[in-house]
Amino acid sequence: MKIAVIGGTGLIGSQVVRLLNGSGHEATPHSPSTGVDLLTGQGVPEALTGADVVVNLTNSPTFDEASPAYFRTTMDTMLTAAAQAGVGHAVILSIVGVDQVPDLAYYRAKVLQEDILKAGPVPYSIVRATQFFEFVDAVLSWTADENTVRLPATRVQPMASADVARAVADVSVGAPLRGIRNVAGPEVFPLDELGRITLAARGDRRTVVTDDSAGMFAAAPRDALVAPEDAVIAGTSYREWLAR
């Protein structure tokens, strides 16, 4: 199977390409660095020529009110080129609970991305994943100073990027879902507790202060980011990942 992975040089995309090629498929990574840019349209028709599947793992450069325009432009570009090339399956990566956090501009933008895909001309699959282990340090940095890290008690169910990539690869080589597959880590944590676990593992002596107004995830209702009952649960625990 020939698979075009747009955003194929990033954290998830590079792993997806490696998994697909390792299982006998022909996956090609595409990104602005390889001459393929969904925002401008450069190289997109050529990248999709002959592809059976297109996987879109690109992301908005900002999380603010500019993100909806990014996803509208890039999805329109991808779907037009995919339809013209006869691509039979389009896959995107989204976020568990994305439609339950309307107060976040970036989450509204990801819902828009999903809706454009659903209404488009190409059979589709949406993989919704929970937050990545690899991004926990960045989340802590948003509301940190020299002595404290302020975090809400919002419940999260994070997972390893390697498990996200495997879920995307598995969906990519299957029949179009024409729907959503939710994937998540094996444990649910209040975000403030996750912060304490992380700082302890890092030998960081700062104090985590529970503040339900702190940071982006304060806008999420208490269980919005926890996987639904039908989710596929990955095997890697957070403490196991930290120990590596």
C-alpha cells in the first residue's frame, strides 16, 4: 500500500512512517522541508499522485484564533488534491474530547478540521488521541516560575507518542472508518498530580499548586479529556515511560 504521510517528519509522523515501512508498506514522509506545504499547496498534487492513503499529521503553528484558518486552508488543499488523485482513504489525528471544550480556540479549530474531513469527497478516518507524555514538560512550563508550578485538577489520560503513532499506522492500513477511533493511555490523573509525579521523577524541587484557573487545560470540563468507554487503551504507563 502506498501511503503519503504529510507532516511525516515530526514527532508522530516520523514514527508512523517507520512503522508502515517496517510492515511492508510504502510510506513517504512529506513536509515543507521536502517541498510539500499544505498551507501554500506547494508539491501537494505531486505528493498524492499514486497514493492509496493520505495521512495528515500537520498542525497549526499557533493555538489561538488563527488556528481555524490554518486547518480550513490545509484541509481544503489536501482534500482537493486527494480527490483529484483518486486517493481512497484520508486519515487525520485529532484529540479525545475535542468537541467538549468549546472555550479553547485550538480545540474549536480541530473540530472544524474533523468536520471538513467528514463533509469531504474522500473516505476518511479520524484518530482521536489523548495528550502525549512528551508534552507534559511543556504543559508544566506554561504556568511555572522559579518556585511553583500552577496546575488545575483537570483529569487527563495521557499516552506515549509511540502508542499514538501505532494507532495512526493501524488505522491507515485498514478500511476507512467513516468515523472516529479514540485511543488513550492506561491511567487517568488529575493534571496537578501528574505534575507532582513528573517533578519528582526529574528531581525538581518546585511545588505544584492546584489552581483550577491555570493554563490551557483549565478550560476543560472535569472529565472532557478522559477517553470514552469505546477507546483503545495503550499499554505504556507514564511511570514506565519516565523510567526509560
